[in-house]
Amino acid sequence: MSTVLVTGANGFVGSHLVDLLLAEGQAEVRALVRKSSDLRWLEDKPVELCYGEITSSPQELLPAVSGVETVYHLAGSTKALRKQTYYDVNQKGTENLLQACVSGDTPPRLVLMSSAGATGPSPTDEPLREGIEPRPVTEYGRSKLGGEEVAGKFSDRLAISILRPAAIYGPRDMELMPRFKSIKRGLAPHPGLKPDRLNMCHGIDAARAALLAGRSDAAASEAFFVGGENTDQRQIALAAVQALGKKRALRLPIPKPIIRLTLLLSSLAEKVSRKPRIFKHQNARRILARNWTLDHSKAEKVFGYQPRYDLTSGVKNTIEWYLAHDLI
């Protein structure tokens, strides 16, 4: 039986990918995790734990990639106290891993989980499509674009597929949980006087996209947007209200100046607490962007990706998980 490596296997999407791989039973699963990692989603599962840091040297990463058929690179930094951390993990860390992959006798296939943030929001009313000129608006996005550019330098030695999901949600996600908690309490805040447009990708769908891309020869040396349903904040709130069995939630449009002030205060709180946050001032352009919708038709045509969760079923599945774990 072949062996696959999942980086970020203890995380939100990575742990769902591990579950999919184990359910299929077609490969032994190896997980690259830090010694300090929270392993709650991997407990009591037949996974080989390989301890290491994606920021380690290529030589130190060799044991993790040795003998594997496919590497699913999902490890990354989505929030950090220092801007440089994004580049150390998302760009340099990717380079370290790829260098380790090409150092062996039989280089593996590799799936790089990037982000729509690497391209930035759509500059028009049209959804994001492959071929758009990248214009990332955050340090996170620029670092993910840097990771993609690094991958391009290895494309003559490795079969690499790049995936760019937008907003990912679902069971085990903690970043969007406060929004659902607010809706449960009867309030549905959204940025701006008009709900922004975005794409919501369920975590299991994102994991399945990685699985499919890693098995498709046609997906090699290509980049793909992957996602779920193009929607807006109003529809997300309605889906949550329905899933919670409530009659309604009060829509609360928040003017952009108030949002910017809130993000600035959150940034100050981050400095005091020394705990990194996603919702902070440097991410204002991402949070206030009008159009994060995307078109995943290329992924559908090339390797058969189709999201299994629409907004209604995905939000219901997510809220049921939050409720079952007393999180909202």
C-alpha cells in the first residue's frame, strides 16, 4: 500500500482530508505535525505521526517525504503577530518542503492548498477565474502568492497542483464560529450597507478537492479555484436562522468606518494579548472587498470536482456540529 503525507493534518481542513483518506483505505497516512500541535482531530486514528516544522531545513524534512507517493501540503499560517511569519511559513516553508521532495530518488506528486487570497478579490462584478492577474490585498495573500511562485520554480521536477479556495467553513472551524453564535442570539451583522458577495466552501469539500487533484494527471502543473456556493452575507444569515430553528435574526449593517475602527481596536488587543487574530486592521481590504465570488468550472472539467454541500446543507451541518459540542 502506498503512503501519502499530509502537512497541516491536525488542522481544520487537513484533519478532514485525513478522514477521507482513512475512509477510502487506499493509502497509509503520514502526518507532519509539530510537537506542540493540538492533535485532538487525529486521536485514536491509524496515522503515522512525523514530528517536524515546515520552517525546518529541507534536510530535516526528508524523513517526512521519504517514500511517499503524494504530498498534500495544507500547512500554513492564516494569522500571525508578525508579518514576516506569513512569509516564513507560507512561502519559505513551501520552498523547504518542495526542496525536500526533489531530494529523494522518486519525487512525489504534490497538491498545494493556496488561497483565493493569493489573487485578491475580483476587481469586477464577475467571479474570480484562473488567469486573472494576482492582486492580493493582505500580507497573508501576498505570502500565499509567494508560495505559488515558489511552486512554479519546481514544476519541471514535480507534478504540482495548486488549489485556491475562498472562505472555508464547517465542523472544526473556529474562525467563523462567532458569526453563527451572534445569529443564534438574534443578530446578523454584516460589513457595509449592502451585503458583500463571497464564496463559501465547506471544509470537507475543500479536502475532497485536494484528494481529487492529487489523483489527476491532468491537474498537474495547473492552478484551480475551488469552492462552494457563491452567495452573500444575507443568504448566509438566512441559512443559519433556518438551521437554528429561529424565526429571524436582526440584520445589522455596519458602516465601513465603524468596521475599520473595530479592526484597529482588535489589532491593539492583539498586541496586548500576544494572540494572533484574523480580524484586524491589516486585513481590512480583504474584509471590506465587495466581490470574493469564484468560478470552479475548471476544476470540475479537469478532475471532476463538485461541491457536495450547498449553502443550506453546509451551514446546517456546521451549526449542528457547533451545537453538539456546546460551542454556540
